[in-house]
Amino acid sequence: MLSEQKKYLYCLYFIIFLFVSACSTDKAGMKESSVFEPGAAFRQADDLIKDRDYEAAREVLETVKAKDASLEYALLAGLRIADTYFEEGSYEEAALEYETFLDIHPYHKYASYAQYKLAMSFFKRIKTVDISYSWAQRALQEFEKLRRRYPRNPYMDIIDSRIKTCKSILAGYEFYVGSFYFDKGAYEAAVNRFTGLLKNYPDSKKESEALYYLGLSYENLGQRERAINTLTTLVERFPSLELSGKAKELINSFNKEK
């Protein structure tokens, strides 16, 4: 009888042992499966960005930022969050994220990329001349900063083109405001705008017109000598333009009156 009891107990212990082992294995498996893999999550976010599911991508990237203990992917996640805003046209939010990245990691290998995209976040908001002055001005500042701080960046050819466009917009705005003052008879204010255009944005498309109306503004202010000198500069720099022909006629008429 005792022998039978021992056998029963041994069987019971063995069953309990198997049950406990199985539970331990299951817990270990659950623990192992719950380990966060930032690289995999980061790739998932990239796939979502490719599918233009930007909001879902940001949720994944925010998780990467919060859970990546190595910080390798957490750092890049912040940059990719900025990219999601940029891609969906939310340029204000994108600029804020790029600026945050640059403030914390100004010497990171992707810093030049962040600086370029920051500049583009302002450049993309440029529309018509009359409402785009501030965006063009800020974009110009950021492009010039990119060229100055990261001289070996891969965007140099693009930067030159973008800077030229920004300066053209700014010159156009100065001429727009100067013409407004000229038409209103506020010739001193017009002079300030036209001279500012010529000084800050030389060789712009508006240079010849700025010279012409600057000359007329001086004449209307009773400053004939300055008017003649300005119109003469126009004729010398742009001899084939129709405006230069008008400038010659004005100069001749001024000289006849002497």
C-alpha cells in the first residue's frame, strides 16, 4: 500500500513540475516577445510615410522616441517626425521640429539635412510678392546659414538657386512698396525703398526699373543732379532697354532747362 502511495506522489510531483516549467517557459516567451525593437518600429514608420499615412507614422515614431533606450533611433525619430509634417505640407510644425533637432544636435551628421529642410519649410510658403516677404527673408537667412555652417553639405547647387529666388522675391517686394509710395506722391519713402533694393539686391530683375523710378523720385523732390546721375547710370548699364530711351529723353530735357 505504501508503495502505491509513493508512486501516486511521484506522479503528482512530476505533473506539478511539468506545469510550473510550462508556465515559466510561457512567461519567458511572453517577456521575450514584448521586448521593443526600435529598428523594426522605425522601419515600420518609414513604410507608413511612403504610404502617406503621416499621422500613424508619427505615432510610431513617438513610441520610438519614448522607448528606444539606445537613443540611436530615438534621435532619428525626431527628424523623421519633422519630415512627416513637411511632406503633408504642415510647414510651420515641420520648421519647429527641425529647429528643435538643430538646437540639440547642431553637429550631427544629419544636421545639414535638417538645416536644408528648415530653410525649405519657409521657402515652400513663398507665394505672391506682396505677401511673401517674411517667408522669403527667413528662407534666405536659413539658406545662407546652411552655406555658412555646413560648407560641405550636398545641397550647394540647390542653395544657390534658392538664394537667387529669395533675393528676387525680396527685390520684387521692395519695388512693389516703392512703386506704391511713388504713386502716392510719397517720394522720400519711395527713394528709401528703391535705394534699398539697389543696395541689398544688386543685379536683380528689378534693377533697371528701380533706377528709373528712383531718378524720377529725385526729380520730384527737386534733386535734379541726383536724378540725372541715377538716370545716367540706367542708360549706361542697360543701353538697349526702352526705359533707357525714356531716361535719355529726360536727361536731355533737364539739360535744356539749364
